Amino acid sequence: MTEIEQLLARVAAKARTTRPWGWTCLPEPADGATLARAEAALGFSLPTLLAELYLRIGDGGFGPEYGLLPLLDSPPAGEPAAVAQYLTNREDGLKDPDWPWPEGVLPISHWGCAMYACVDCRSPQATVLLFEPNAGEADHAWYVDAPSLTDWLCAWVDGTGWYEEANEGLEPAPWSDFAIRTAGRHTTGTAPARAS
């Protein structure tokens, strides 16, 4: 059994025995057609491990805090599904250049208070980012939640995530690639110089 297979087995075992807020049961896994529709709407493929979570464990409803969002259908708590949330965030970022949403960064789990765990689908290791907009500036709203989706899942299964009460001192580091990934679409709030 590979390390990924072992991790999926551990995640599945915990998913069967814990319910995030708003979920009464673990949903059935998504099917291949749902994954294909989701990826077509997004315009990019999900990282393999993320796709396997949806295809083999459940279409959302497991994981830390509010749990993974479903891919296409709204969860019981009424939060938009991952694809809808991503598309809305990208569209909102076009309307408000001070709050751009990086391409390929898929919200996968809601933390409450407008915060999301997101997977950077463009990074080879599927870095998990924390979007925390309550600081009031986009430049200070992005953090590395975990260097990889594998690490993020292990932290949830093992109870070692920064969000656990026992780990109160752990703080995610700022995501240094935010400015690079939103270059040309992000302003600092200063007015452009006028031509004389």
C-alpha cells in the first residue's frame, strides 16, 4: 500500500466517525462525471489527491471545522460549493482589483468569519492556503496553512493543525507568492500618477 493509499484510508476512517458543523452524514463520493464538470467549469484539473478525496471518500462533509465543501452542489449549511465559491471569488476580484483572487486557488473548506482553506492547484504539492480577509488588506490575507495537501490532511487526522486548541501557539506563515500570482491585477490602493 502506497503512502497516499494509507493516508486515504486514515482520512476515510476519521471521515466515517466525525461530522463537521452543519453535516448530519458523510455524503456519497462524487462520480467521475461530477469531477469532469467541475474541472471544466474551473478551467483546470484538481490535484490528484484532492480528486481522490472527492471520488473515494465523500463529496464534502469531512475535514477540519466546517469540512470540505462539495464540488458542485451546496452543502447542508448553505455555503456555496467549491466551484461556485471559486468562480464568485474570481469574478469579485475582477470587479475589485484591491482584492484579487489568485487563479487556480480553489476554496475547499470554510473556517467561518469569511476564512477559507484553499488548495493551490497550480503548485506541484497542492499547497493549502488560508484566506483570512479580516485584516482588511489583500496583501495580509493569505497564509500557508500547510506546505501540501498531504500535510494538511495528516494534521487533521493526527490532531496537530494550528486550529487545534492544544496547538494554540502555531501560526501559519504569510504566503509570499500572493503578489506574484496576482501581478497586474492587484493595486496597493494608491492613485495612479497623472500625466502633466
